[in-house]
Amino acid sequence: MHCPFCGSTSTRVLETRGARRRRECGGCGNRFTTLERVESAVDVVKRDGRRERFDRQKLLSGLRRAAGGRPVREEQLEALTEDIAAAVRRRGPETRAEEVGELALQGLARIDPVTGIQFASVYRRFEDLDELEAEVRRLRDAVAVPSDHESSIGLSPTDSSTDRRRGHARQP
């Protein structure tokens, strides 16, 4: 383990709580926390047949790009990334890129439908407005906004300060 402050490899574990490790650097004396994660040994088969190791960070950065400028919290994207990574691991040693994309699209649409459409516009490579319109209709039919319970990725229910569409502030 390298110290994030000075790069020294002389670190020791002070405390362990589940997957969290509190560490101290022997070089500079700074303390930091590390998280232990399950390493995914899943290959993703791309559209052109290439194989690539599933990369949680690459998925998260794609979700962040799709949510840019939208009312989506980082915690929601992190939770969605974890849900997708767990689903990919359950599918076995190999999964198709289209399956990962569908999981991302559905999850983003549950968080914020507009973010889902932004993701779909890149992921599906729409050729014209008819395809975009069909996707909007498909997502509108497929994604039900929860009324008084939390979704599977930890979204809180709507309250009096938000519009019926989750995550959107009321317009004046």
C-alpha cells in the first residue's frame, strides 16, 4: 500500500472495520483510510468482439458524464455503480457490453429520466429524432417513479419541496 501523501510503501494498519482500513504512513506520519473491494474477474465482450476486463471506475466515469449538469448526487451514481458491478459479477465470468449498458440505462432512468435519455443518446447511437422519440416513450413506459418508498439504489421519496418527478425542483 502506497501512502497517498508521500508515496512511501511503509504503512501500517491501525484499525479495521469491515472493509475499511485506517492506516498510518511510516514515512510522513499522515493517516488515511482505504477500502477493500471485491475484484471483479469478469470480461466484457464489446460490440466488435474484443474482450476487456470489467472496470468499475470506467463505468462510474461514464455515469458521471451522462449525469453532468443534472440533479444527480454522487452517492446515487456510486450506489448505481455498485448495483451494476454486483449484477455483472452474478452473471459469471463474461458478459456482453450491451447488458452492462442496459443496466446503466435503466438505473440512470430510475434516478433521473433526462439523464437516462442523455446516456441513451450516446449508448444507442440514435440516427434520427424518431429513434430518440421511441426511446423516450420506451423509458417513460418502463420506468415507474416510486411514490412513497425508496428505490433499490437508495433514493429518498419525494417531499413537498420537489416536483412529482423525482429530483427536479419546482418551477416558479
